[in-house]
Amino acid sequence: MEPHWDDLKVFLAVARAESLSGAGRELRMDPATVGRRIARLEDAAGAALFIKSPQGYALSAAGERLVQHGEQVERAMRAGFEALVGPSDQLEGPIRIGAPDGCANFLLPQVCAAIGAEHPGLDIQILSQPRVVNLSRREADMAITVSPPTAGRLLVQRISDYRLHLVGSAAALRDGPPILGPEDLRGRRMIGYIPDMIFDAELDYLNDLGVQRVALASNSVSVQLRLVAEGAGLAIAHDFALPFAPGLIKLLPDKIALSRSFHLVRHADDARSPRLSRFATRLIAGLRREIARLERLT
């Protein structure tokens, strides 16, 4: 049986969503139709492409092999249409960006809103993840990371450095003993990431301070800042997030200061896509401006 090319698109959607219903929402098909299309493709391939379980659809060994070729076809089709249409000042269609929580909450909304206003045909999706976004499974078209990846066929562009400082609630600090040096932090309640859910060593800020216990923890930067605002403890926070939390103040800024960097990561093959490259250029420029603007406010 000859394969239907349209079934390859359905196959990729199921591989990424790991379910018929998730793929159906993406493709605007009912799950039963998605299931029939997968069955037809498996008949044509002569092999099971997924391992089905109550937890969803996981790629089989044959599916893992096919997904690599399917994504090459997908990229070639996108590049072909872009070449056919020719260059345009307007960007259109969906673009999904994966990013760590702090960047997704405090930087990307402003930057993407500005890009979207300039390009009304563009559908920008921000995927805030407490882990590294899997680009090979097309969870996103591009990802913002703290540590640049060292494996895989990826295009990595440095975006910008950003700064972090120890912060506390001004109201709570007035009621406690003064903090004049790092030694005064002993016995203070510390707020940070959930230790066993830190997906990048660069995010283990409290380890740099020698903190042994995280009394209150969350994988969300926003939750951490709310805990600090409630007077529950001290935390390391991004300078670019502080304008959104006016009740917090920096502590020992000349003695406790961290610096990290954001990187934009894409598939190496996507470098041939004028649309994604032009969007990436705008995104990087916008993030650099926004980080600099917000840090000047602190």
C-alpha cells in the first residue's frame, strides 16, 4: 500500500502530542479520524509506529526512525512554500517559543506583544516549561535556555546576560534584625526552586550561597516572588522581575550578585527558513532591549 503524504502530518502531530485527542486539537480533527489515519499509515509502513497505553501514544522503534524523516519533509515543505511566496515584510502563521518560567512570565509577554502588533498575521505561542523544551519532538519552534546545549544539530544564538540579586520584603525586613553581611543570613528562611526539580545547574542559585535548606520552594518564579512579598523569606530573583514586585528590595547587592545568560536555540535546518530567522532576529533584539529597560528600573 502506498503511503498518503497527508498521513505523515497526522503522524507528526500524534508523536508530539502523544495522544490522539491532543493531535486532533492541533489538526482540528476528531480523535477517531486521527486514529484511522495512523492505522492507515501503519498498514502502509508494515510496522507499528506507536506503543499504545493508557498513558498515551509513545513512539515505537519504527516510529522513532520515521519521525526524523518526517520532520525533514516538514521542514522542506515549509522552506519550499517560503521560497515560492518570496520575501515579505509581514510574518504570518504560528510560531511557538519554549522558555523557562522567569523569561516566559516577565520578558516574553512584552516582547511578543510588540512583535505581534507589527505582524497581525502572526500567531505567537509562549510555552512556559519547568524543564528543557524538546525541540526534536517539535514541542516548540525555538527555545530560550540558560545553558547552551552541547548535543544535537542545533543553532544556538546568545541573547543577553541578565543579573540576579538576593531580595526580601521591605515590610518584613523592618521587623527583623538587620542584614549587614552574608553571615547575617544564617537562620533566615530561604525561598527557591524545588531542589530535585532544578533542570539546569545554572538555576541552582542558592547552592552558590551555600544554602543547605530551602524552607519554601516552587518551580515557578512568580510563586517564589509572591512568597517573598508575603514576608515568608528571602530569595534570589531576576533583576528584570523586580519592577513587577515593587515591595521587594535588594539585599547586599555589592556582596551577593549573580549573572546568567539567555540563549536562543533552534533546529540547525531552520536556519534555512527566512520566516523563522527573521522572527528570531526580532525576538533577540526585543529581549535585549527589555532586559536592559527593566534592569535600569531596579
